Amino acid sequence: MKTAAAESLPSRVGSKTLESLAYLGSLAQLAGQSAYVTFVGPFKGRRLRPQRAIQQAMAVGVEAIPILSLISFLFGLIMALQLGHELKRFGMMQMIAEAVVVAVTRELGPLITAIVVIGRSGSAFAAEIGTKKVTEEVDALRTMAFDPVAFLVAPKFLAMLVMVPALAIWADLLGVFGGYVFGTLAAGFTLQTYFQATRDAIVLHDLYTGLIKAVLFGIVITAVGCHEGFGTGAGAEAVGRSTTSAVVTSIFLVVTVDLIFTTLFYITG
Amino acid sequence: MAEPDDQTPAISVVDLRVSYGEREILHGISFDIRKGETLVILGGSGCGKSTLLRTLVGLQRPTSGEVWIGGVNTATIGEREMDKIRLKMGMSFQQGALFGSMTVGENVALPLREHTSLEESTIEIMVRIKLGQVGLSKFQDYMPAELSGGMRKRAAVARALAMDPEILFFDEPSAGLDPIVAAGLDQLILDLKKAYSITIVVVTHELPSAWLIADRILIVDRGNIVALGDREKIRASTHPRVRQFLDRVPEPEVTEELDYLQMLTGDRERPE
């Protein structure tokens, strides 16, 4: 065991970089294995158990709707308030509908969804798998000739791939509704004019860039949550540590993925 | 170590070495487990007996050596092939390791549902039979959390029996149980031995239970086998570590960290 002081800065940077790459590699491996059991496995005579994915989809998606609705509505309202303050100075209050819908569909909807899903489900994935690791349930699965990835991870991926984009669309709607509340109260819109302005402002491109992000966020959150769960050491505190680390790492990676794809969309128009 | 035997053993371990990182836990051990016998692996805490068990069921990869089960060297095969062998093995974990989100009945049914194409009604009957065998027929619809420690272990045995295994492994069956419940578990193992002619491997540090259930006893100390044989042979052993274990002579206190690590891995020579 070398001490940190004995290592030179470049070698520390090097080993940290390698560690990070190895971490990303293991996330990709987890996602790949899950994709294999979900999409290739059934054609090779391995049974797929949709009930587990449906259960997960309920927990990940349907049960998140109330809190996500509230938060995205409030964010839409806050966005409108902030933008309204600036737009008023330029006398462009009529732009509020356009500004809100573009910001919400391209960025805020998917991002708020990701944050809510990380808090509710990413942490739960790490805690669930971590607890199963500590109580030897993961070992029990293996001794019973079950693949823990197929059993525990694949249903979560499937559920997240469907539910995160669906939640993002819902968050988009509620965000726009938040903007509408400000628009009618402070910018002289009616339901019809706000709806019309929103519809004119939005193009398909805005929607699908947001949805592509949402899908990627879903993959990142699941992979990190499950990976941290499997990495849990011994004891109850270890589960807590994995959960914390799942949330922190997921937020960081989601924002990184967001930056990369927003840059790509910016460059490609 | 193994005595002459004309039938093929259920498990044959040859020069098995297992390490965690740089620390070697098992230092090249060899022994056979005969078909239909009950072998008790006995040893103190940290002697490597749990690692040995984990290696036998394929949860831990050996660094070198061979583990032959059913004509296959499991040390060299992949997860997939290992799964085929695992279908013929049952394992009862120390804390039961029942799946907390399923009822006791669903836990027992799970391997049948996933690995066989039996009708749901047949599975239902088999679950009832298996739970009956461990004395839990009335508790099919209970959640694992609602059961006592002893009942949970019994349920885990029922789940391990679900696929009618050829080899049944027990990890510390009486750990954390009061003597009466522990005696009940010993009796369960004896009953299973009588009912099926399966090979049973039990890892424990409980001497009374070892004397009761074992056909042969294997004593592991610091990653090495120090004794293997039937009860009489073990009782008559003059090996100092076996005597110390059987006569319950305490170890001198270990106060140095290095000594402790060496004690675990067996690198340190004991002053005899």
C-alpha cells in the first residue's frame, strides 16, 4: 500500500482517470448484460418475467407522479417569474409562453424528472440490492442458479427505459402549466392565446431532444444505483454509504450526460 | 487424507487454494466428500471454513486447485455451466437469506417456477410437501420477517430442498439460535439424512451438533486441514490444534495487529 504523498501528481491523476474509466466500463457492462437478458435472452429460450418489470414501473413511474407534478409545476412557475422579470424590461411579455415551453421541454422537464427519479428510485435501487447483498440474498440467488443481473437489474432497466421518458413528458406538461398560470395572471394571456403561443413555439426537435436525454438519464440512474448496490460491503452502514454514493454519482453523471448531449444538439442544430 | 473408497465421491477437492486479494485463506487443501455421507466442517472463527463452503458452491473462485463435482472441475468452468451444477445443489444460508418481498411459500416455489415447467398446481403441492418436511406447513403465507430465527432457517432448508438436490449445504445452521431451537435444526438434518440419501455438508463451530449429525468430521485450522475422519478418529486425535479445539482451551490473547492477521491466514507458526 503506497501512501498518497509518495505518489506523484501525474500518477495520481492517471490512476484516478483509470479508476473512473473502469467505473464507467462496469456501468456499461451492467447495462449491456441487462439489455442482453431483456432483448436477446427471450429468443434463446430464457423466460422473461414481465411482472417484475411492471412492479418496478409502478414504483418508479406511477408512484412518482404526484411529487413530480408538484415540483415541475412549481419550476414552470418559477421559470416564468424569472423570465417575466427580464422580458418585462424589454416589453416582450408575449414571449413568455415560448420561452417557458422551450426551456421546459429541452432541459428542465427531463432534468427535474431525473432528479426526482434519482431521489426516489436510484437510491431505492442501491438500498434494495445493497440490503440483499448484506443479507446474502444475492448469494442465495446465485446458488439457486439465478443470474442476479437478470433477476434484479434487468427489470429495473426495462421499467426505467419506459417510465423516465414518460415522466419527462408529464413534467413538460406540468411545467408549461406553471408558465400558463403566470401568463394568465401577469402577462395578459388567456387559455387560448397561451396554448396557441405554446403550440407555435414548439417544434418536434425540442421534444425529442428532451426525450433522448430522459432515456439516457434513465440508463445512467439505473446503472449507478444497481452498481452501487452490488458494491455494498458488510453491515448496515455499508447500505447507507452505497445509497448516498448512488445519489451523488447519479446526479453528477446525469448533469455530465446532459452537458454532452446539449452540446451535441447545439452543434448539430 | 481421504480414506480408500471404491465409489466416486460427491465432491473431490484437490490442492485447493483460495485468496482474498493478496491474503491466502486456504493453503492447498485436498479431501473427498463421499456420496450420501454427512460431512461436518468444523473450525474456529476465521479459519477458512466459510470460504471453503463458498468455494464449493461456486460463490468464490479458487486461485488454484480443483473442485470436482459430478465429473466436472468447477474451478475452471464459467457461470453458465456452474448454474447447471448448482441446480443439483441446495444451500441453506446462515441467516436464511429468504427473499423478503415474497411469502415463505413463494420463496420455496421460486426455483420450481423459474427452473422447471411444472404446472402451477403441481408446484403448489410440492411447496406444501417441502414446507411439511421442515414443519412449517401452516406458515406458507407468512412473510419471512414474521417468522422467528429458527423458523426462517427451516424455511430456507425447505427452499434448498425444492429442486430435490443431490448435495445439501448448511452454513452455520445453529448460529444465533438458542440451544433448544438449535437442537431442533440438528434433528431436522438427521431426519433429512434418513428421508433422502443425499450428501449433506455442514459448516459449523458447534461441537455438540457436529458429534450428533456427522458421519465424518473435517477440522480446518488457519486454512489447512488438521483432521478428517469419523467421530472416534477425531476423538482419538492427538493433533495439538484438534485437542485444543475439542478440549476448548482458550487461545492466548492477540494484542498485535500483525499477529492477528497472521493468525487468520496461518502464516504465523504457533509456539508449541
